Amino acid sequence: MKKLAYLALAALAPALLWQPALADSKKKAAPAEQQGEKKPEDKAAYESPFPTKANWLLTSANGKSPPVDAFMVIDDTFRGTGNSGCNTWSATLYPIKGHHLAMGPVAMTKKTCTPEVNEFEKLFLTVLHTGPVWDLQGSTLTVKSQYGTLVFDRGL
């Protein structure tokens, strides 16, 4: 009978030793909540809403008017589609920490374009694909990366 009591005590010992430590951690967390202290704000929080469900017409690329019409649309599932001057494209576009934009693999048509349009298209897609920062001010969306700046206006 003594052996059975020792085995039961040995089995319960870890749980009994753990319980005071668990109670201490709850006591430490409770005062901050009771005093009404706010948790530190998450740096990944977005100050403005991500620009979905809108047609964005490119008005400026690196401060210059684009040589051709280009646009993009981002739906509420973060699927981006558009025209980069010559070719149409489709890719996942979603917000990440600090107003950055991440672009997944791009599906694109392969039309032949003029050298000027090819250069512009390369700039357009490179800016989107290199983790740019986005900023929405009214109806103007600015997308900026180390490779350039694209400025869009909300279309109809």
C-alpha cells in the first residue's frame, strides 16, 4: 500500500510544483489589465486601409508621364490584375508590415512591344515586385521602391 501512495505522489508532484508558477504568471498579468494600461501598438498596424476594390490608373512613373496607359485592380482577395503598358498581368498583391506591398509570382502575356514600352513595363513590374512601400492619400496611391515610384489615381 505504501508503494502505491509513493507512486501516486510521484505522479502528482510535477503538477503540484507547476501550479504555483502558473498562478504567479497570472498575478503578474492581471495588474496591467486592471489598471487599464494599453498594450503597445503593433507596428504592423496600417494607418490607412489597403486599396482594394478599385481601379488604379497610372499617372506618373518616376515623376514622368507614362508612355502608354497602365492600370491595376486589386480585389478583396488581394488578387491584382492589370495592364503594364503592353501586356496584361495577374498576381497576388497583399499588404505586409509597415505599409509594404508583397507581390507573388506573376502570370503575364508575352506580346511584342516597342523598346520604350518594354523599358516602361520592366520598371512598372519591378517596382511592384520588389517589396515597395505604398501610401494612400485621398484618391492617390503612391507605390515606391528602390527602383522607382509609381503614382496612381483612383479610376471609375
